[in-house]
Amino acid sequence: MKTIQHWIDGSTVPGTDTAPVFNPATGQEQARVVLGGTADVDTAVTAAAKAFETWSESSLTQRTQVMFAFRQLLVEHEEELGRIISAEHGKTVDDARGEITRGREVVEFACGLGDVLKGSFSDQVSRGVDVHNFRQPLGVVAGITPFNFPAMVPLWMHPIAIATGNTFILKPSERDPSAANFVAELYQKAGLPDGVFNVVHGGKPAVDAILIHPGIQAVSFVGSTPIAKYVHQQATAHGKRVQALGGAKNHAVVLPDADLEFAANHITAGAYGSAGERCMAVSVAVAVGDAADGLVEVLARKAREVKVGPGDAPGTEMGPLVTKAAQERVENAVGTAATQGATVVVDGRGLKIDGHEDGFFTGPSLLDHVTTEMDAYKEELFGPVLAIVRVDTLDEAVDLINANPYGNGTALFTASGEAARRFQRNVRVGMIGVNVPVPVPMSYYSFGGWKDSLIGDSPIHGPEGIRFYTRPKVVTTRWPQPKQQVTAGFTFPTSS
């Protein structure tokens, strides 16, 4: 059976302990992945620190040339990488290709860092004195990434880190680890020097080793809120910069003036795409006033029409969940909602796919008359479950969203510009869509929510990514003429 090994200093490195990697569509073990710890992280840091000595001194042209080549390789190998992701995560190949495309946009942003990294210059701030500034890389940095986007989320981190002159250690999810090694091979083909990009597989021991290692200057993390808080606390206690993106409970508000077919189409895709296993998934539809009954009727029809099956099968729109435990947790949540008083309009439990009876499948579930006291509303289910909450007015919908502890993404479906403007100004959420269900910003903007969806204050990629992976220097210079006598003064230099 295939064993997925670490990638350190340009080659694979074996490990002792291993864990199974499943094919979610069949429920069968298909590979083993090594589980690293302190020694493996230390080996990777040593390699990355050595590589930093030369990579940090490389020209911006050299770094962007590697990024251009890497971007082209991602295009050429998109199908192969998509199938690797589908086989280990369970999402459809089309969905996997979509995440590669969104990740590649960050590589394209990194290709243009020459303009973003330009400093500023102020001439003659005092007599014969000039001031300029520039940014330099931090050193060895690390990323800890989740299972739901094994290509895209790491691509939100390492292209910017590497293009700005840092070296990088990736700790991907042990559930779908192969994409990370495939990307490492593409970097090598693109001409990236050995040691600049490294992959250490594993679970909590590997995470903890990264958080406390004195040779790592910064940590980027995407995952659940409790772990994001843990990562932020531990890493900052050990002197590191931290990006820590947590969980979500994303609401899509539908006003009575919205086109219900249009809204339901997009909410269905936002709720059930990738089996709901994404932090920007629509998990709550807030039906306002007279929109409720009609919206539920259309959503129910569309939920029943979703084609569930293996991710590599033609026509499949939604694949299985990533693990058996995830399948059981989601189906138990539907049952709990029913006992707490929700109406199960569409029940996705107990779904069996011919030829894949042992796969981790569950169908789309639609719950109506959900209240804020129910577990189905309070918990991030991370599965294909859409809850309908009914309110009377837009203001009530805004209050509902603002009272939720999460603030990652939200959307409003309406034909009213006034309502949209009021919504986007008043709602306390970091990323907002107007008639857009999953408002993930483009790579030249930054991604990050509010409240418990972002621990600390460092969003990811875009301008905030540049700032996170670099630190500024400000230089004040004077070049007196050789025979000029300059008398030292005791006043601020700008006063002269």
C-alpha cells in the first residue's frame, strides 16, 4: 500500500508511525500517511533556515519567475491534481478543479509583487536628510491547513510567503495529504530551490512542534474556532506572528422582492456544494416575511434534485463526506433538529449509492422552522444541512446575524439597492455578498471574517498577506559633502 511521506529539502523523507487515508466514496483505506513530530519539524526547520540564507537574498525577478513557472504547472496539471483531491476528500473533480483555480489566483497575485512591494521615498525631510522604507521577509514560516481545501487554502499562504522571500513549512490535514506533496513536486519543477517549500505530515504532535519551535517566525492556520484560539494562544506565547482563521455560521437573507428561483439556485449550491464542508458554506437561510413559504418550496425541490455520487462520476454534483465520523455527526444533527422541533423538509439520512454502499454519503437535508436555540443553528455542522429561520423584517435578520458569535460570510438576496446598502453597512460580518451566496474575495483583496471567525487581526492573502509575511524598515539618511561641517544639534531634525 502506498505510503505518503514528508517532503523536506527537496525529497521525500520516511517516518515511523502512520495513519490510514480513506477513499470517502468507497469507505476503503487507500494509503497510509506518515505522522511526524518534533524531530521531523526540526529537520524541516533546519532545511528551511539554510535555504532562507540564499532565497531571502534572491532577486525579486528570480522569485517571480519561479511563481510564473509554478502557475503554468498548476494549469497543466489541474486535472491530475483535481483527481488526487477528489479521491482523498470526496468532492467532485469539477469542484476540486475550482479550488485549484481559486488558489492559482493567489499565485498570480504573487507574480505581480513587484508593484506591491514598492516602498516610499521622501526627499529633503530636513536639510540634507531623506527617508525611505522597504519590507523584508521574516524567515521560516509555517502553515497548518484543513482537509476541506487541500490545495486552495495552502495556496492562500505559501505563494505570498515564498515570493516575499520567506521559506515555508506546510502541515496539511492527514485526511487528504497527497495534494501537498504533488504541489511540492510542481515547485521543484518550477525551479524553486530545495528547502524553500517543505511538507511535514501529522496530527497534533506536529502542530504543537510547529507552534513552539524557536526557528519558526510566523504561523498561518485555517480550521475550527477552538483550534484557532489554541494556535493563536500557543504561537503568540512563543513569539510568533499568527494568522488564525476559525469557523463560521453563514447566513443568506432572502427578502420578499428577491427572485426566488435565482436565490434558491445559488443558496442550494452554497449550502450543498462540496457537501457543505467549507467555512463559507451557506448553512442558514433567513427567510424574511412573505418570502418564507415560497423559498422553502423551491429549496426543497432543488435539494431533492442534487445528484449525489462518487466525485469522479460524470454528472455528480455532491460527493461523500470526508470520514465515517463526519457522516454520523451530520446525520445525528438532523435527528437532533427533529427532536428539538424543526421540520425536516428534506431528509438526506441513510442515503446509499449503488456500488458504493460503504461510502460516507449523506444526502442534502433541509430543515424549516429552526430557531436560534436549536443545535442545528448554534453548531457549525460542516455538512449538507441547510436550516431555515423565519423573521418578519430585514432589521430582524441583521440583528439575528449580529447576535451570532461567528462573522465569516453572509449574503443578501434582494432587488432593492437601499436594502442592500443598509444590510452591508449594518451587518457585523467580514465578507458580504449581495446576490452572491459565497462571497470569497479575489486574491488581491484579503480573506477574513469578524468575531469568532478570525482570532487576532490578521486576514489572509491580498495586501494583508504581504504585511503578514514581511516586516518594514524605515531608513533616515544624510550624505554630507566631504568638506562640509555639520554641527550636531539637540532639537528634532525636522525643525531645521
